[in-house]
Amino acid sequence: MKNVKNERKIYMYYTTTSSNKEARRIAKNLITNNLSVCINVIPSVSSFYNDGNKFCKSNEVIMIIKSQIEKQEFIKNLKKIHN
């Protein structure tokens, strides 16, 4: 018989912010409210995109958020603190 562990799933969510300060604020909120178990913040990422017919570039901060909260509930809570 297999040794069955009581394991919980970990979901990974990806989002960007406009600054390190905003990423720290969001991370602190998610961690202190038990909505995330770990967050990686990757600063100074260049993003390129098309806005209409205009080529654009912006600097962003990547957040990789690990959580045990399923997608629908997690997104609902994230939207309360991050637009």
C-alpha cells in the first residue's frame, strides 16, 4: 500500500506591477492575509506591446505568486488590492 500524504495543491499566479513599491505592498497584503505562501518579485523588466497601431515599451515588475487558493477566489481577492 502506498504511503498517502495529506498534500495541498499549490497554484502559481503571474502578474505585473508598475513599481517595486507596489509589488511589496501587494506581497505584504497577500502574505499577511494568508492568500499566498510565497511570492517572487522580479524587478526591472522591459515589456513591449502594441497599443492600437503604436509600438510601446514600459518598465514593469513581475510577481510570481504561489498560493493554495483556487483561481476564482484568488483573483477576486487580488482585484481588491491590485488593479
